[in-house]
Amino acid sequence: MKTWLETVDFEDALARSREFDAHLRRQAAATDGVRPSSRAATAFWPERIRALTAEGNDAAALELAVEHLPLPGAFAAAAAIWRGRIRKLRQTKGDWVPSLLSLYRLAALASLSPPYSELARQPGFNVVQAIPGSVVRALHVDYQALGYKQLTLLNAIDARWLVEAFGEPSGHSTVHRIHQAVWAEYEKKLADWEWEPDSRI
């Protein structure tokens, strides 16, 4: 199954969202009623990420988190992994700024979706799933304009690291506000698709 960020157009994103929803339902069904001793092989994705992280395999944990974007929990899990990498690199005097940039980019993408779409009459998550990864990856993220105060995925320590690395930004906003035109385009596409005859078949 493709990840959200690998989708190339609206139809591809819709197909992936349907496949992803079915994937999540299968995961939930597989873990229902499983004995504790056998849960490791069939654990739901957040449990698998926690297990991989505990084993020290943060690369596999991050890959699994990315596979489950744009779920809010997947954004949070990926952010925690990047945060852990930054801490380790700072402790060992390594180059931690590239990892900070990855965390920042993740937080920026998480700010693309509002909680609810009035036009589509459904959670914003459903709309953001319909925005192709090719479009999402191409969104310009400027620290000076975007800042950090309105990026809810970031915490106070993240903000301190950002200021240490890049200084105070000129302003604070969200990707949703900065790229409102992109959001509006795909919000309307999804709303129109939902109302097309046989669109769900």
C-alpha cells in the first residue's frame, strides 16, 4: 500500500484513503480478542511503534509512523521519534539540525488540516487524505513566515531548539492559512466527489 505522501493525484489519493481505511479496520479486527501472549504479532500500529522504539529500532518505528500519516496519532508518533533523535545527537555533539528540520517539516504538514471541514461536512482528516502527496510535498514551508507558536505538534523544547538554530521568526501561522488555496481546492473536489452519483462504488 502506498503512503499518503506517495500519492500522485486526487484519484490516487482517494484510492489510497479507501485502502488505508480498510487496512485500519483489518488491524482492529485482528487485535480484537487476541490473547496477551500473542499480541506482539498482531498489535495495532501504535503498539507496534512503541515496541519498535523500546527495542531501539527507531528507523522501523519512524517508517511505520509515516505509513500511517496523516492520522494525528501518526504525526505525534513520528514527532516523538525525531525528538528522541535530536536529544541523542545533542548529547553526543552530533549534527542535530537536519533532524530538527525533519521535525519542523512534519509539524508544518500537521498544521495543514483544521479539525473540521464545513464545506465537506466531515472531519478535516478526510479532506487532507484527499490531497495528493505530490502536492503536499511541494508546499513551501518558510520558517520566518510560519514560525512555531501555532504548530500544535511542537512543544516548548522544540521551540527552544528552533530559536537556537534559526533565531526568532518574523511571524507565526499555519500551513492551512498560508496555503489556504490548496486546501480549498481539494476540499471542494472532495465535496463534489461525495455528491457525484455512484462516487463511492
